[in-house]
Amino acid sequence: MSRPAHRVTIFGAGYIGLVAGACFAELGHHVTIRDIQPERVRILNSGEVPIYEPGLGDMLARNKERLSYTLDGDEAVRDADVAYICVDTPPTASGDADLSRVWAVIDTLGTAGHLKAVVVKSTVPVGTGERIRRALDEAGLGHVGYASNPEFTAEGRAITDFMRPDRIVIGATDTETADLVAALHDGIDGPVDVMDIASAEMVKMAANALLATKISFTNEIAALCEATGADITHVTRAIGQDHRLGPHFMNAGLGYGGSCFPKDSRALRALASNTGYPFQLLTAVIEVNELQPRRAVQRLKTQLGTLKGRTVTLLGMTFKPGTDDMREAPSTIIAARLLAEGAHVRCWDPMARPGPGAPWDTAERHPGISEALDHADAAVVVTEWPELRDTDWSAHVTRMQTPVIFDGRNVLDLTTMQALGYTYLSVGRASGPEHTA
Ligand code: UGA
């Protein structure tokens, strides 16, 4: 049975907008993607993809008849039924979300002749939808519906998450708009949960904050494991078997990074503070996370005696594997701290695209793991790329000046690494200098 196709305009050709656009086209809709960066639009029009996301290139290519890309906002919305706002909402100096790009999109909607709904997918503070509703009314777009449809996809598996979601959350004040947004998702296997706009906005912020809390909680238990001789991998495995807690987001490590958790947790804390409510638990979650990369450098310093003049290799730079994204990557803090301590920093990563400036201008990047480890005094596993599990660690042990590995993601086998002759440190396992006696 064929589904009715809609004309959807996506504002923002970033990770969220491109994935949503590709998936809506896959579902049979006609999609126009508008971005303000000429280079991005040029790349898309030439059939390339400006970001790395598994499966995205193939999906865009497969649906190219139903996809177009433009810089022109007026042209983008002229024939649209639905305008999806997927622009970024970076933090301002106060920690609030910068909504200027969202407002810029609202300003372009005046030329839309057939628009039935404006939908926000960007992560925005609770209360934004109400403000947008008022702005639409004032712009003479009172007949256009408004909905919040937060995004729960994770980078590296965004296509799968979009097409097989745990839930599709729709916040709307009228059933017509909610039904239209639900209809856009027809063909997707996942429950639709309709609620008011403020609640939908809160679901997104609270879900990310709870996931971040789970990670910071695990990292604190890991620190206690280091101090007491327990092993975090055993502890979380058994905790995760409790169906009320579940096994996910309990990997101890160097802390969470990326474009979402750090920004969204700070934005929720700022939102709470602005209402006069101090969100103390979230403040602790953020502090624990900020400590993780610094603790790793400190533990390495204790192990090596000094970091001055030592060569330290960072294995992995992106905030997680399967992406080229360097936003808020713990590797950046670790590299900057190592440089500040006088170390030479080398790095390896199969995908990372660090921007210009410190610390990556100073760090020496190598295309292969072996060269990156040559004569190094220590290496830190920062990102759990599969290549690091598969590489021949028995060959690297003699390549390094001193075979010290800090496994910041607990991906290597403790016993094997120690048997190979490494001084092997990890997070929350009794393998640090504290427990080698
Ligand atoms: C996250 C959420 O998982 C998505 O549901 C959400 O839609 C998205 O943010 C967003 O708000 O747009 P993402 O930032 O792509 O997705 O990455 P995650 O896979 O969630 O990882 C975030 C960070 O947490 C990474 O640095 C990862 O290494 C770290 N992490 C994750 C841990 O340190 N331990 C864990 O157990 C899990």
C-alpha cells in the first residue's frame, strides 16, 4: 500500500538534518535540504556527503530523485508542507542554548505558500516551542501548526536509530499537526508518543541528562574500584543484569564527549538555574565528567614519574568510534594537558577531522598505529576503534620505548596485555600502580 508523500524542507544539513532528510526520502517523501554554508550545499549537490555517518551516503544516493539541496531559504519552503528545523543550538557564554539559527529559520518562513506545520528537531530549552508558536502567530502564520519532534539518534548508528526508534516523541497542541508529523514517519517500526510541547522538549533534555548521569555514576564507581581493588567491568556486568537498570551506558572511561551530552547537560543545568532551582545532581555529573580526562593524565604522570620530554601517543581522537566528529572529544583535553606538562604528543585516528588550532596543530599525527607507537613512552587508548582491538599488540611491545598503555576505554584484555609485558593501566580495574604490588 503506497503512503501519501509529503514535501518536507529540512533546515540544517548537519548530522541530524541530513539523516532525517535521507530517511524521510527513503520513506517516500520529497525532501529539500537547506543549509547556509555554500561549501556544504556544493558538496551535497556534487553527490558527496560532507560528514561521515555509516549508510548515509548510500541512502542519499538511492533516493536522489526525491532529494534536493539549496542555499536559498525562500526557494526551500516555497512548496513545502512541513518545515523541519534541524539547525545547531550551540551554547552561549551563559550556558543557555543559542537559538539565533532557529529564529533565522522562522524568519524565512514568510514565503511558504502551502506550509501546514513547523517542526523543531533541534535540541532546544523547554519553553522554546511556546515562543516559536507566538512568533509564528505574529508573522501571520497562525494557520500553520507547530510540533516538537526531538531526536534520539546517536552518531555512528543514526540511520538505524531513525528507522527503528525506541519511540517517536511528538509534542503538539492540536491533533491535526500531531497526526501530520506521525504520518511522515509511516513505515517506521516504532511507537509514537504524543504529548504537549513542553513535555516533548523536556523528554529530550532529561533523557540525555539521565544517560550522562549513568556514565558519570559508573565513572565514580570505577574510581572507587581503583581505590579498593574491585573491577568495574565485573561490577557493571552484574549490575546491568538487573532489568530495572539495564546494561547500557555503563562503560567506565574518559568521560562522555560529542555534540550532545556535554552541551545538553550544561543547558539543562542553566535552565534549572534560570528558574531558581539548583540542579545539584546534574552539576556533580558534569564535574565528574570534566575530571575524567584530567585524572587519566595525572595517573599517567604518576606512572612515568614526569611527563616532561616524554612521548605519549593518543590512540583515537574522535569522541567515539564510527564518526569523524571531534566535538568535545576527551582527546582534546588530554592532548592539551599533556602538552602543558611538556610531553610530546602523537596521535592516530582513522577518521578524525580536528579543526585548526591548539592542541592538534602541535600534536604529530600518524596514519598507522605502529608508527604512532614507535619509541613512545606511553600510549592512551582514547577512542575504542575496532582497529585497536585487532592490532598486533605483541609486536608493539618492543616498538615502544617503555610499554605503558593507559586503556581509557577498557577495551583490551588486562591479563593478555600484562602477559605481553605491558604496564597496563585502565579505568576502574585493579591494574594501576596502586595495585601492582
Ligand atoms: C547521544 C545520545 O545517545 C542520543 O540518544 C541523542 O539523540 C544524541 O546524543 C543527541 O542528543 O543528539 P551521541 O552524542 O551521538 O548520542 O553519542 P553516544 O553514543 O550517546 O555517546 C556519547 C558519549 O558518551 C561518547 O563520548 C561515549 O564515549 C560516551 N559513553 C557512552 C561513555 O563514556 N560510556 C558509555 O557507557 C556510553
